[in-house]
Amino acid sequence: MTSKQRAYLKGLAMNLTPILQMGKGGVTPENTASVEEALEARELIKISVLQNCQEDPKEIAETLAERTHASVVQIIGKKIVLYRPGKKEKKKIELPK
């Protein structure tokens, strides 16, 4: 992903509200499945890491991205933004070249 594409996705993510939360359980198979479903439906999602979570948001983002084959767009404080392009016929977000 180029820096121009990442900047475009960051702009889109500014208006998103977090749809998932990571708590003290950290990254579980259930959380991973929820992220997978959300990426399938939306392509771009924001995740909130709660205060009681012991893991580092960067580690959580890398683990989720690896397990769901997504890209980490940004990590700001306790917020994570992930992107995974949809299928060609169902694509919702068109990235700049």
C-alpha cells in the first residue's frame, strides 16, 4: 500500500466510530472472527482497545492484520484502523493509484 492510499484511508477512517472493542481477554479466536466478518462487510474498520486490556495496541493490530490478511492503516492511542479490500465485484472503497 502506498503512502497516498494510506492517507486516503486515514481520511475515510476519521469519521468512523469503533465497531469492535478489545478487552482484557486480548485477541481471541472469537474477536478474530468478529474482525473477519466486519472486514468482509465494510472493508475499513476501527477497533477500540479498552483500558483493561493488558496487550499493546500495536501488537493487537499486527496480530489481527496477520490473522485476517488485512493491512494496518493506523494506530492512534488505543484506536486501530484496519483495511482489507473486498472482492472485485463487491468493492466499496476505490483506492487512488
